[in-house]
Amino acid sequence: MNNDSSIAQIAAILREEAGRLGPGARLPSSREIMRRHNVSPVTVSRAIGQLAAEGRVVTKPGSGAFVTQRAGRAQDAPDLSWQTVALGDRVVDDRPVSTLLESAPEGVVPLTGGYLRPGLRPDRQLAVAAARAVRRPDAWAMPPLTGLPELRRWFATQAGGDVTASDTIIVSGGQAALTHAFRALAAPGTPVLVETPTYPGALAAAKAAGLRATAVPIDRDGVRPELLAEAFAVTGARVFCCQPTLHNPTGATLPPERREQVLEVARAAGAFVVEDDFARYLTPQPPPSLASMDRHGTVVHIVSLTKILSPSMRVAAVIARGPAAHRLRAGQLVESFFVARPLQETALEFVGSPAWRRHLAAVHAEIATRRDALVAALAEHLPDAEPHLLPAGGLHVWVRLPAEVDESALVEAARRNGVLVSPGRLYYPSEPPGPRLRITHMAAAHVAELREGVRRLAEAMATLTTGR
């Protein structure tokens, strides 16, 4: 037989022997292989080299060849490439959301995130509420499909106006609520209007529902009603998703007269307004919700306990009326049946206790302290970074950078310098107007760490601008 076939035959024999011996075992020596199979040293060397290239063995000079952990698996690895054709182009892009949920490594200052830091979470009080909740009669029974009546009534009261418990559905967190709303209110392939910039999770949910996000500009008072009317007319959209209170990321809050205008524009267009009221509990004096001002079933209101309590408190409410409410209830039922009763009972126990008001007061005080500390640190260390506005609450400050700054390079330089910030590009459904950052003040362990994070960010920017 020729030399190539000899190499292939010896490689096949050694491959089988590697599989039989298992990881870590030593193959026979080259001399022994030559003796057994009457082949040349070159044939043995090339056969072992082939197995090494496959990742089946590793050679150690002077010791021999050893079976790796991957031995026997490469040849048997399934070919899953057929799935690419079967799945088609229905891609769910989770990168923006996973970026927002990224945890900071040890020693890195987090100026990102969307939840309260551990020291501010009411973990102990939630544990007490959970212990009481699971002792309630039927705590582990199936809940009503739309949620516990008492919890729905509580959320309805929070929304205000003439909203009732029958208008309310309990769902598993604000992100799930957005997904339900997009799927219920708009057909795949149709446009949905969104503020620009806006929450990346809303953009991801809209895209996953097959919708085309169309940007409507905002200013320091939120979405501009005249541009909203124009967007409805041009696109034919029937859904507008907005965050009228402490808008993420800018912190803008719609004033009362503009809230009325938004509702009038939507009614004239025969469209729904999805009100993502995520920050209702992150400010001492939240304005009246759009839902409380709505008399025509225009508003689908979303509010969650996650931001104010804990990432794991996946309890939110969707408030809607008419056929839209029926469709939302049906979608919730088909997709997830209901929210686990012990979690609903825990939420109800906590918000009905004195701990709820104490927690709100503590969070509001901490937000004010940290927001002011962040703005002061930016003025000291990064005077060229201009806050969009001083928000009345919330977790973030939206910052405009000088036009010449490379936003992506700055975010990466900051990471290398030990601080995480959120790039502005994530928040735009189309091209951004310039470099921006969303800087979170509630994720750092304390105010001193917050200031240190800003100092590190300034160092990173200085490195980019000076080249040192």
C-alpha cells in the first residue's frame, strides 16, 4: 500500500485506540506502533500528527502522545447546520438586552444596569413577605388566570382614574408585558412608532414580534406631538410605544398638556398608545398616568414591581379595555398560562405592608443623593460631557459627548480602565445623532465608588483624545 493509505490506516487504528483508552491515557510509543504494524517512523509521526490536528491527542516531547478530553467526540459530533435552513430568518437579537444585564467583573465599577443595588433592595422584608404569603390558604393552588383579584385591584388603584381590577392582567414582568402588547396590538410586518432614543428591550421585543420600529424624536419634555402626528400619517402605524415618565434613557417626563396632546394625536390616528410606566415608583411625585386620562381605550398601560423591588420580582400589570384587553388576556393565557401564585401572594403581602412606604422613601432619598453626586462628578472630571437634563428620579443620566469622540472606542477604553458604561447606540432604532452614554448612578456600591467610576471614565476619554 502507498504511503498516504498507510498514514490513513494507522491514524484510524490509533483513533480507535484513543477512544478505547479514554482521556489522559498514553498511546503506545512510536517504536511500539512501528513494530506492531510494520510501518516507517515517518508514517507513525504523520498519523499521530493527524490525530493531534483533530484535537484527539496532545504530544509531549520526550513523553509521548496522550489522549485529550475531546477524544472520540470529534468524529461523532452532530452536524446541526441543517437548522439554519429550517429556522429561516426569524432571528431574535438578544444582544442589546444581554448587554444591559451584564454584570461587572470584580474590581470594575458598574455605571450600568437597570435595577437597585443589593444594599437598597428590600431583601429581608421580601423574605418576610414571602414567608407570610406561602402560609396563606391556597398559596400553592392555581391562581385566577388574570391574576389575584386583590393584586389587580391594587395595580388599578395605582394607575388612577376610573381603571378597575377587571381592566388589569398580571403578567411576568415588564419585558413580558411589552412582548404581549406588541404581539396583541400589531400584525407582523407592520410599523410601530417608538421614541428616539428609547429602551433597547422595547426595540428587541418589537423586532421579535416582526414589527418595524419607526423613530419619533423627543426633546427635554418627551415626545413631540406634532412629529408623532406626522409619523402616524406617513407610516400608517397603529401603535406608539412610549415611556412618558422618566423616559429611559433621557429622564424626560411628559408635562400634562403634552400628555393630552399625545392622546389626541393617537385617537385621531385610530392608534394605541403603549404606556411603559416602568419608573412610576422611582420618583417621589409621579405624574398622572396616561391610562388615568384615557376614556376611549387608547392606552395599554404597563407597570412593574421589578425596578423598585428586585430583578426576581417578575410581577407586572397590563391595563387595557375592550377587544384589545381580550386579545391581551388570550395571548397571556396561551403563552404562559399565569404568573406563579406564591410570587403574586408575596407581592401583594409586601405592597400592603408598612415596609412598602418605608422602602419607597429610602429609595427616593438615595436616588436624589446619587443623581446629584453623579452630576457633580461629571462636572468635575468630564466637563465636556453634557447631561441631557437633571431627571426628577430614575436610575440614569443621559450624557451627550463631544462630536469628535468615538463612542464605541470610549466604552471599550472605559472597560479596560475598570468602569462599565452603556453606549448610546443601543438606544436608537436608526442612526444616532452623535455620541451618547447612559450613566447609571444606582449600581455602584456607594457614592465614593460612583465618583471613582466617573474618574476612570474621564481617564479613558483622556487616553482617546490625547493618545496617551
